[in-house]
Amino acid sequence: MSFHFERFVALRYLWGAEGQAEGRSFLRFVTYVAIGGVALGVAALLLSLAIVRGFSQEITDKIIGFGAHIQVQSFVEDEPLSEAASLERRLGEVDGIAQVSPVVENLVLLRRSNTSIDGVVMLGNRTVPQYMEGRIQEGTFRLTAQNDGPPPLVVGAALAERLGLAVGDQVAAFSLLNGDSSEGGAMGIQRPRVRQFQVEGIYETSMTNIDDTYVFTGLSVAQSLAGFGQGEVSRFDLTTTDISRADSLAAGIENTFGFPVSARTIYQIQPFSSLFAWVDLQQSIIPLVIGVIVIVAAFNIIGALLMMILEKTREIGVLQSLGVSQGGLKRLFLLVGVLIGVAGATIGSVTAFGLSVLQQQYALIPLPAEAYYMTTAPIQLNLFDYLLVNGVAILLCAIAAYIPARVAARIEPVRAIRFQ
């Protein structure tokens, strides 16, 4: 039996499937259910992969945009790196490093009034971080003071809401790091350094642990408040040309520069490392769980094809009497299983793509930012996912169709023709 004949009969069995007795449309219904099961499984798996990829990309962009690829700091906690200009120049000469940004980090108390006070991490930057500049919600992300007014401060939306801050408000920052003891009290207690700031802007990343904790100001102002000299910084944020080389570059920097330089990738820094672990867990578990749907749907084809063989037993006998071999019958029903898989995979892929585009355009699925670090389910479409999922789904359907195909091939012609 030629392939064209097998394809013709397989298509007739698939789209024209009807029983011989009462309830003739039931066989067609079962066939459509099998196709729908594959389509549902494929669509669910593709959507889950798109969302997981979107989560991974969104979280990675936020964390890396905030903390760069590599952070270089001192081995000694709370000790600044000295000779910052020279160290910055040498780090910039390392092959694979695209950008070097000095940062002063300082834990301060931020006070708006006697009842509005909280501990925050102040980051002093020389230039506006590119990622954070695009996340400004109110005001501007300006780090240098205009005229003789107080230095600017950019705060997170969660912190602004808790302290009741708005653009233009003035706040006081208290720092005990390298506190001034020249006018301290008894026992040499250090007097905290104090500086007045003006809220210049409010940013929002939808990551509560960032929006609620970090405030930004200029580098020189942060150095002064922390008690650092002009040539001292807390760390350097390094951006690489290829993030996949971050581990090797960090190890190379430590070996080259030696003590007290310590280099860690963004994947090793708390609390960011736990967020990456959460994303990795999603990437490994969710597709596996959803993938079970495809497997179950594929094996539903066994029942559908066995029922089709039962209803088509006499026709199978006629085909055998006309010279169709057992191998030909086996290929025929294998082809029916593959066609069910192709139809289901096509419908599922079109459905998943359509829903993904709708989610990208209209954000139909909202998310609580405090739990997921974003306000809507992210989507990232990937051609490889569609090729892989469709290929696996069709392969599983072909495997599931093998048993019914063998059953059909072993039917005896005489008994099949006499079958009622």
C-alpha cells in the first residue's frame, strides 16, 4: 500500500470517523476529544514555558540592572576600598569588563518627622544607573544638587508610601558609619553624621525588598555622610560584555588584584541569590508538571484508536482482502495517531500564541507585586519552545498509536469481514 493511499485512508478515518450502529457520531466525538486533549496539553505547556521564561528574564533584568553583573569590594566588612581612581582604571582594563561604576553603600536612618523614621540603605552613585532611570515614577532621577539647595535623594515607592514622602519633601539622614567622635559625649560615644536631603524622585521596580530598602544620592555626598575620603568607595559595580563569563571574570579579578579585593557575581549576593534560586525552581518544576498533561493526552489516543479499530473492523478485513499487508495496516493507524498529534499540536500552538500576544498587549493576568515582584504575568515567546513541544507531542502520539496499530495489523481478514 502506497503512502498516498495510506494518507488518504487515514484522513478519512480521522475526519470522517463514524460508528456503524446507533450513536454514529460518538466515535467522531471521541476522536475530537483526543485531539482536544493534545491541544490542551500543548497550549498549557507552551504558556507555562512562556511565563516561566518571562519571569526569569524579568527578574534577571531587574536584579542585574540594580546590582550589575559583578560587585568588587573589600574582604573586610564595612571597610572601604582605597585608591578608588587607580582601582577603577585597572578594573576597566580587564578583558570582558564593559563598565565600572563606583558605589558608596551606607546604612542610615531616614527621618521625615518624629513619627516617620526608618532604616534604609543609601547608595551613592556617580551616574544614574541605566536600569533605575527607566523606573522613575515621580520627579526625576537626578543625583546632583542644583544651586545651593540640599542634595537630592531618590527613594522607592514602598518607602515613600510608608513614610509619607513626596517629591520636594526634605528628610534627614543619620549615619553611624565612621561617626564623628570629636564632639561625642562621655565614654567616647560617636555622634552620628547628619545630612539634610530633598526628595528628587520616586522609583518603582515592583520588587518590595528593593523599593522598600534602597535610596540613591550622589557619590560625593554619600562619601561625606559615610565619613569616607575622596579616594574611598564601598565597592565597584562591574558590567560584563557577556554575563556567562561572570564567574570566571570574578575569579580572575580576585587572583589578579589579591587582598583585600573580593569579587562576587550577582548570583552569589544575598538576597539576589535566593531570587535566582526561586526562578530556577520554577524553570525546572513547572514545565515538568504541566508536561504530564501532554503525556496523558497522548495516551488517550490509545483508547480513541482502539475504539476506531473496533468500529472499522469489517473495513480492515476488506482492505486486507484487497491485498493490504499487516505492515501497511500498522502504518495506516500509526499515521492516524500522528495526524491526531499534528492537529492537536497545531491547535494548541495557535491557542498558546494567541493568548500570549493578548497577555503581552493587554496584561490580562494581574499579579500581586509583593509576591511575584511584578504587577502582571510576563510573557517571553521562544521559537525553540514551540518546535520542541510540538515535536515531543507528535512523537508521544506516534508512540501511543503503536499498540492500536499492532492490534489492527493482527486482525484476521475472514473474521474481520464477518464481524458484526
